Amino acid sequence: MKCPNCRDNDLISAMTKQGVEVDFCAKCEGIWLDKNEIYHFTRVPSYLKTRIEESMASQKESARISPRSGNAMAEIAVAGGAIVIDYCRQSGGIWLDKDEINKLPAVKSRIEIDRMVYAKKYAAPTPDNLLPLPNLALRSGSVLLGMYALLILFLIILVELFGLPAHFALLSGIALVFIQFLLGPFFMDFSLRFLYRLRWVKPDGLPEHLGNFIAKICEEKNMRFPQMGIISDGAPNAFTYGHNPDSARIVITQGLMDLLSEEELEAVVAHEIGHALHWDMLVMTLAQLVPLVLYYIYRTLMRMRSRGNDKSAPYRFAIALCAYILYIITEFAVLWFSRIREFFADRFSGEVTAKPNNLASALVKIGYGLAGDDRGKKNVKEEKRAGALNAVGPMGIFDSKSANILAITGHSPSRRMGGEIDKEKLKDAAKWDLWNPWAAYYELQSTHPLIAKRIKFLSNQSRVLGKEPYIQFDENRPESYWDEFFTDLAVNFLPAAGFLAAAAFFLANQKALFAGIGLFVFGICSLIKVLFSYPSKDFAEMTVSGLLKKVKVSSVRPVPCVVKGKIIGRGIPGLIYSEDFILQDESGIIFLDYQQPLGIFNFFFGLLRSARYIGQDVQITGWYRRAPIPYIEIRNLKAGRQESTCYVYHSQLFFSAAIIVISFFMVLSSL
């Protein structure tokens, strides 16, 4: 887009220190804001909206051309003529000259461009070097050795304390590993066949190109042709399991074959073959067993009841606590281990296909399928798209929570689901993944890396192979988002801290007065979180693309908004009792989270009432969040005369207030 003031200068994407992306002219330092994006920067959106609407009556023709529509804009005098802004009648965007945004009424704080983001040119990695990955064999051996050494040490402690047979620790560990490894694939065969409508196919039952591709890789890698299964499910996914490379089962869904091109489908299957050749099935089975055993020990010790004068109870509780702490540590270690192996499988796919971009585009298109777009490459009907594969998510080609980020933000309303991806919107989406500390927080709890990071590695691999990378993400980071992250984190865990304080007050004194004081502290902490997480004033009208430009957003720090658009599908496509929705406006699509205080109300709404909103033009009032998927938590949903309200905010507010009132009476009664 060209600068309306300089005319010959291009606008660039720049980040403000408030964490909102804007279009910026580096020459004249003017700012272009799309429809309603101005409300990101104001304390009282309704007040500013009123002032601008009042000024519309006296608008004049402007000599400046809109960078969006290419038509002449209108001049609007705001704040008694103190500021003159240029307004695009067609797109609703506005142009503000240098520093004019800081003169608008009710602006939150001084708006500054974060020059670290755009000042330096993008520096691509050197084309002869791959981004480094750790040695797979060394890292696998060290992680497994460390976790099992920890587990055996813990079992030995149990043997010594409780007088169990000396061989108990060794035999129990070996037995659990053996049973898990031996029977696991057969249990998977059974569950997939009867719960997910899996059908096994011979090589000639696969698409010809795919059968030939798999046979070629198996011949090159001296591997037996894997047993191939197809699940009649519209959700695109693929996964592998088995004892070893020669007994590997690779399962793909019908949705995957419908959605991807031939080369993309081959790239995904190559990724799964990479898992088999790296022995990931065996290695991850061994790794996942450690936290499982530790959690079992914790639950067993906590359920044991003391009898008579049982002096071992404190020791038992201490050991249970240690087991739980070790369980958490090893669980995070397994998740990290899984993410590393995903990068290696991606790299294997890029090597055998010699086209890493195919897997990169497949990853993004898979995200489209789960976002619930309503058209497919082969006219896949919405009723075929079911969420049946949630249970096997950890073994899939991606983590659906992460994939939905790119699916939603990369959507272009005029494109088909299997079509080309809007790269600029993907770049906008990736900024949250690559910059916001919350992305790393959620990734820690995921079996797969964020898709933006996987695409970055695949793009690097393309450059090394002398090919055009799929996408080049902006490498210049803003100053810091850590201050907001720590604030959000503190608010998020404030009620838990308040509860611990209340328990400490009571246990230390065991009097009603101190119990009341502790309960009061808990109530205040809960109220602070509710008020911070649910700002309830000035829900400004926004567009989906405008919301997605806000990078400083999380599940705790939302943007109150009103969005108008059409409900194009359910949150889980094909699931008849899905209470959530997918909304599309003129700028993109976004996930809508319908939530009531009790889950049973969500179920009945999804089963009995949600269908009436499908295909309807609606107005959504709610809170835009990201965790890590971008979504709007619904407060109010209107479609013509129909209306539904969610009461999570009201119930949490009532609960906090009730706790405070109860604690107040407890303190009074004890005086």
C-alpha cells in the first residue's frame, strides 16, 4: 500500500509499543489504521466513536487517496477542529499524520512505534547451513537413561522404606515396559477399528502416486512396506504406531486425502515414515512410561489410609509429594522430547521429497481443515467433518490447538479450503507465536512444536536445497513482552495464591477469625482476576483482521469487542452437540467459544439450539483471547430476534462477591 501523504512511498508493517501492528510510513511517520483499529488505543472506545460519528456530518473531500480502496478520502475534523483525519468511506480505515494519534480524545497513553521491529532489514540465514538440531541418538539415549535412572532410584527408596522384596523395583519396571510395548499396538488396532471406523488397505488400494512414493522410500531405506489404514473422517490427520520400522502402521484420514495435493500428501506420509525409521514408537513408549509410573505411585500413596499409631504417614506423604513433583518434571521432559522428534521427522520428509515447502503448505492446510472452512478441494461436505481423532492427537502430524492459529488467521474468504495460503496473514499470525512469551508457555504443554516454528525450519531447509523458502518470517523482535506476561501470569495464579494464604491462616491458628480473614483474601484475589480477565465496559466494534493485529493479548488479557459476521460452521465440524462456532466477517474467520458455568448447559445448547445459528448473520459481544488459538469468548450472541447469553463472567463475579460477603460475616461473628 502507498502512503496517502508521500504517495510514492510504501507503507510497512510496524509494531507499536502497545503490541498492536499498524501500517506505517517510515518517511513521514504517518499511520494507517484499518476499520475500527483505532479502538485498540483508546480508554473509552464509545466516547471516541461518538466524536468521530458527530464529525462525519461536516466531512469534506480530501486530496489524499486511500491505500486500501484507491479512492479519494474524506477530511473529518475531530475534537473541535483540533485534529483533521482522513477517512476512507469504502473500507472504514483512517489516516493519521505524524503524532496525530496522540492528540485524539481518550487515548490510553502515548502511542510510539517500536522501531526495533522495522529499522533493520530481514537477514536470511546463510544458505549453506541448516538450523541446528541436537544429535537424535545421543539425546534419546541421555533422556531415557536419565528418566529411568530417576525412576529406579525412586523405586529403590520405596523398597527400603516399606520393606518390599529387593527385586520389586527392577521387576515392576521391566514388566510395565514390556506390557506397554507388547500390547500397545494391538490395543490401538482394536480401538481404531471399532471406535474410529478404520479400514486397512493394501498398497494397490492407495492412490497410485502415494503407493509408488511409499514403495520407493521403503526400497531406499531397506524398510518393509508399512501397513496402511484409512479412517473415514473429515478431520485431516495422520499418525504412526507399532513396535519397530518393519511393523509400523501408518494411518491417514479421508479428510487428509481430500484436502491436500498429491505432493503435500506424500510429504505428510514421509513425515510419518520418518517417525517409524527413527524408532519413535518404541522410544516414546519408553519415555511416556516414566511419568505414568510416578503418577501411579503418587495416587497409590495418597489413597493409603493410616491405621492406629501409623508413624509412617508423614514419610508416605513426603514420598507422594516427591513422586508428584518428579511426575511433573518427567512429563515436561517427555513433551520436550516429543517436540524434538517432530523436527527430525519434518527434516526427513524434506530430505526424501527434496521439497520441504510441500510439508510446510500441508501443515497450514491441515489447520484450515480443523478450522471448519466450508469448502474443500473435492467438495467435502461439512457433515463428514467430525472431531473423531481428538483421542489420538499426540500421535498426529500436528497439535490441533496450534494448527488452528494459522488456519484461522491465514484464511481468505474468497479462497477454497485447499487453495493457496495468504502469506501476509500467516506472517501476522506468526508474530504472536514467535514473539509473545505465552506462545512458549503453551508450547511447553504440547507434544508438537508450534506450526510457525516448524515452518521456519522447513523454510530454512528449502534455502539450503537452493529453493525458494515457503515463507520468511520477520526476525526483528520488539523490545519485550515479558512485563505483560509476568503481570498476566500473576493475575492468572492469584486466586490459587489467595487460597493457599487462606489455608495457611486457618491451619496456623484454627480460629474462625483467621479463617474468615483467609477467606476474605481468597475472595479479593478471585475478584481481581475476574475484573482483569473480563473488562466489561466499552465493547468496541472490531473486525477479525483488526483483532489479530493485537499481539499483546492472552487468555488472561483479552480485548473486549463486538464483531459482526456470519456463522459458517460448528467449532468441531460434524459434531452434532458442538456448542462452539466459526464466524466469518469480511476480513477473515475466527473461533467462537460458547461457555456456560456448568458443562451440561453447553451440551444441551449444542444439541438443541446451536443449529439455528448456522448460516445466520450474527452480532457477537465478547472477549477476544489467544490460548494459543485466537478465539472470542461469547458474552452475548444475537441473530435477528434470537439471542443467547453466556453467564461465566456473571457467575465468577457472583462467586467472588459471595466469598467476600461470607468471610465478612465470619469475621464479625468471631469478634
